[in-house]
Amino acid sequence: MWRLVPLAIALIWAAGAQAATVPGFRSPSGNISCAALSRPAMLFCTITESRYAQRLQARCMTRTGLDWHGFELGAARKGAVTCSGGLLVPGKVLYRTVPYGSTWRRGPFRCASARTGVRCHDAARHGLFISRESWRVW
């Protein structure tokens, strides 16, 4: 599934919440990071280095003309690849490193950190998995 986040919406979010602090986490390696918005409840995750980044960037550009920016998960919908023309998370993200074997919780989201990657799900059990080697949304 692919989700578009137009630049206009991203700029509106940024204008309305410039001073906001957004909760987030990162893996111990720092390669994967996620931030959670509360209204609407959304989780945005990015990965710095992966084997599939160029393929997803090319697919986003072909399908939407926008850049690939990672993955997103809503409070009650399937995870998605995020193609965006701008800022996804307004404000400053306050990242907490989550050790491998631990779980980060915020609102409807639960994310488990492991050496093999990060797996997140919402209360409806929709989710995403991100690692250097692969990704999956459900």
C-alpha cells in the first residue's frame, strides 16, 4: 500500500505545531527511527540504510512524482509506504533509544526493537516491519 502526504498538508502541520515536541524512538544502531503523532494518531518510521531504499524511491517517483520518506501506520489501518513532498512530523522529535528485546509504547502503537529489525503494530493489529534487508506492511 502506498500513501501520499502532499506538501501542502505537511506545511499546515508544521505551521500549527512549530513548538511541539513529538515522542519517538530509535533502534540502538540509530538506523531505524519512528515518531508518533497524537492527532490524528499516526506513526512515521524511517530507515537510514537499507537494501531497498533506491527501489522504493524509484517507485514513489514513478507512481507519484514524490520522494520516498519511509513508512507510516495509522491507529486502525494497514501500514503503508510514505511518498511525500515535504515534512512528515511537525516539531522536534524527542527520540529515546529502545534496546534490542524491548518494546516502545505510545497511544495505540507498540514497537518491538530487535537485532533483526523493528516491528510495530496498532490496536487493530495492522503493522509494519522494517530492517536493513526487508520491509513489510499489513
